Amino acid sequence: MSRTPIKKALLIAAALATTGSALAAGKLEIFSWWAGDEGPALEALVKLYKEKYPTVAVDNATVTGGAGTNARAVLKTRMLGGTPPDSFQVHAGQELIGTWVVAGRMEDLSSLFKSEGWSKAFPADVLKLISTKDGIWSVPVNVHRSNVMWYNPAKLKEWGVTVPKTWPEFISTCAVLKGKGVAAPLVVGENWTQQHLWENVMIGTLGAQGWENLWAGKTKFTDPKVVGAFTTFGKVMDCANKDASGLSWQQASDRIVSGQSAFNIMGDWAAGYFTTTKKLAPGQGFGWATAPGTSKTFVMLADSFGLPKGAKDRAEAMNWLKLLGSKAGQDTFNPLKGSIAARTDSDLSKYNTYSKSAATDWKNSKIVGSMTHGAVAPESFTSAFGAVIDQFVSSKNSAGAAAAAQALAVRAGFGK
């Protein structure tokens, strides 16, 4: 009996097994803090991924909490425990590089950037943020602007005030508003939103170069100009609501919509909230300006995703990263999120009035990174800085807060 039919049968069986394996449903776990009001933008990306890879079961794992404060704690447990998600959200910059890259826990994505042509698609400022001399470590899905002041145009007209352009002018405007019965002209929320406000006061007082000098170790936090900026921050906080610690950033934004407060300093994810959740028209239901003193500066952060070593579903994660970095992916996500694409070839016809203005400023402003959102300071500094802000808000001791911040900078390795 010839063995040829047997060989053919074995070959056919092997081929069928291979085909069956290829068609078998894969899995992908995405880890982020985009839930609730920030969920629709991520869900749109997941939908796009499922259209491209219909056999993959996507686990959209989210941990709620503004700015990722809770998610980072959960992520640390998983990374150190050897059970990393397939891909996770992180703020581009030191939040990833100073934590998981230096620990050798992330894969270098340089080959992906080369094969996808991304070194030409992303601007130099973004590439610098996600790179070290040893590689490229994450794929940015957007660029957010953090130095935005939001307001209700109709209420400002009713109160007879204009948008302040400097922090001293802001403090004077708050006094006018209090005289008109506005108890809290400025609305802030929980601790991280106060840190967000602090960095905007610092940049608006020190200037963009002065801000960069802090993180380069060229200027100490105990420098008289920095101490003076802490004092200005204290005066700005005197304009704020007393129940800040109990408010999320969305609840703070709601007080602008309702007219309970006049101003809120928040990143432009607030634009996504106003338009996607509250269904407000830019320029009518809400207005915006750069934070006082920062008109020629774009304070940026980028949400990005990396590939941890040991990811169980590496092939699916790589396909996820390819989608994130694509023009289609970015122009699906960002119009809903309130951010602009990290790519330079975005189709701005898909974006609203606010986002178009941000895209213009991105090209024409001095770009600096956000401390609060992981761009310029290592996590060893940022994770402890919240306590400095809490103590300062309670005591208004500028010199003491500056000394405490300098001690953190020294401990983190960039203070001198």
C-alpha cells in the first residue's frame, strides 16, 4: 500500500489545524482610566479595532479616577506581580520612562515606528517625549492642552467682566465677582486638579523657560521667584470653592455650565465633556482662553499606550498599537475626547471649533510639558507632590511648600 495518501491526509490535517488556529478567537486586554464621561472616545477605538479584527475578544479594563491616580496604583500591583495587561494607558514622558522603562519592563517599539512610518508622522516634540537613547517606548494617541481656562460666555456678560489675561488681573476679577455675589469665582476639584491649577500659575508667573528650568534642575523651588509664584497660587485659591476636595473634575466643570462659578482651569478633556456629554456648542455653551499669563505657551501632555514585556497577547497588542498610531484611529478618537491628534496629517474637518484652535496654537506656540500629567517629572516626585499642595492650601506657607518641593526634587534626582 502506498504511503502517499497517508502523507496527503496528514498534510491536509496539519493545514486544517493551522487554519483553525488562525481563525481561533484571540484576546486583548486594554488597561486605562477612561471610563464614564471619557469612555465614548475609547469605545469608538475599540469598535474600530473589532471591525478590523472581528475574532478578537477585547477586554476594555478601566479603573476610574481622574488623571489615572487609581489606575496607576492597580497597574503597579500587576506589573510587579508579573501579570501585566496587554497594553496600558499612560501619560507620555517621565510617567512611563521614569518608572517602567528604567525598570526594564517595557518593549522597545522602534521597529514598529519604522515599519509604520511614524517617525515622519509624529512631530519632534512628541517623539522626544516618548523616547530615550535606547528606544521608543509608547504610541501617543493624542495631544491634550492643559493650560486652558473655561468659562460660560453668557454668565461673564451678565456679570459684566472680561476674561483676565494675567494672574494679578485674575485675582482682581475674582474680587469684582465676589462683590457681585459670586461666592466662588473659581471652581476647583480634588487634589490633582489643584496641582493642575498650581502648574498653570507657575507657568503663567515664571514663563515657559522658567518652568523648564525647574525640571532641568537649573532653578531651585526655593528660588524667590518660585516662592512668589506659590504666594500667587495661594491668592488664586482664595477665589475657589471650599468643598473642592469632594468634587471630581466633571463636577467642577458642571459649575461653569450652571453659572455657579465663573472660571475653571482644566485640560481640554473638558472640551470633550462639554461637547460629548453635555451636548454644548463651543463658543456658545462654553468658552475658553489660555490660562492667565500663558498665551504664547502650549502646555502639553499625551495619552499613550505601551507594550509591557510578558504581555500574554502580544500579537493582538501590536495590532492595537498600530491602530492607535494610525490616522484613522486618531481621527476617530480625538474629536470625541477633546484632544487633537498627535499626528501631523490629521483631518481637521472632523474636529470642532475648539480643537481647530488648539491645533493652530500647537503649531505656533512654545511647547512645554505638564508636571501633573506625567510629562516632565518622574513619578517619585509627582506621587509625593500632592501632599505638598494639600499642606500649602491649608497653611498658605509659601516658603515651607517651596522647601518641601525642593526636597522632593533632590530625592527624585533632578534637584540640586
